[in-house]
Amino acid sequence: MSIGRLFKRLDRLGRCVEDVLLATLLTTMILLAGWQIVQRNFIGGGMIWADELLRLLVLWLGLLGAMAACRDDRHVAIDLMLRFMPPKYKAAVKTLLHLFTSAVCGLLAYYSFLFVQMEHEYQTKVLSGLPAWWFELILPIGFGMMSLRYLGHIRRALYPLPEEVV
């Protein structure tokens, strides 16, 4: 098996895992929030931990969504300048933008890792006693993955594998 095929299979597996996680998180959030509304309005109470869990799920959903958006370079971008730029400069500018984005995501991954490390040291608790750092691990993982993906976009632009040339 060639290295290109291996990368394609790993990419497909990663996409599938991300998509399933996104769908599962979104469905869980909708059901949990809906149930909270029903409980508060008709039963007269609610689950104490549900609001905190929903906030954590929003964090996870946001970062997983950002990871999924940047895997195909479909992240939110204001590229008005690129639209009117001569084609010979577009590739270089886009490469610089990807490099900058990768560097920013790398810094965010590093500092969020330090944050998670502090949360571990201080033994911060969420959801009635669970370690907060478990739920915050998505921060360094998500930003680290986005940094690597933007480096991958640069690699694909500069050195495409034979299977990637279309």
C-alpha cells in the first residue's frame, strides 16, 4: 500500500469519526436542552447539572466544528483581497495565510495546554465532582489538530502527492 493510499484511508476514518462525534454531540445537546425546557415549564424543576453539561458540549461542538471546517479549508474567512488578486500571487498569499493560521492555532494549542495543566494542578471540578481538565482537553487537541491541518494544506499546495493531483 502506498503512502498516499494510507493517508487517504486515515483521512476518511478521521472524517467519519469527526462527523459521528458532531452529529452525536448536536443531537445530545438538542435532546438535553429540550428536556430541560419541558422539565422547567411543565414539571417544575430541572436537572442541576444539565446547564453545565450543555456549556461543555457547546465548547466541544464549537471546536469539533472548527476542526471539521478547516479539514477542507472551509473555515470562516474574509478573502475579498484574494478574489481580486492576480492568479500568480494567490498561491503565495494563501500559503502565507495558512502559515499564519497554523502558527496562531499552534500558539492557542500551547496556551490551552498550559491552561488544562493548571486546571489539573488546581483540581478544578465540574458536574458535581468530575475533574474539569477531562472536558477541557478538547482545547489543546482541537487547536493542535487545526494547526496541523493548515500545515497539511500548505504541504498539499507545495508538494502534492501523485494521488492528490487532479
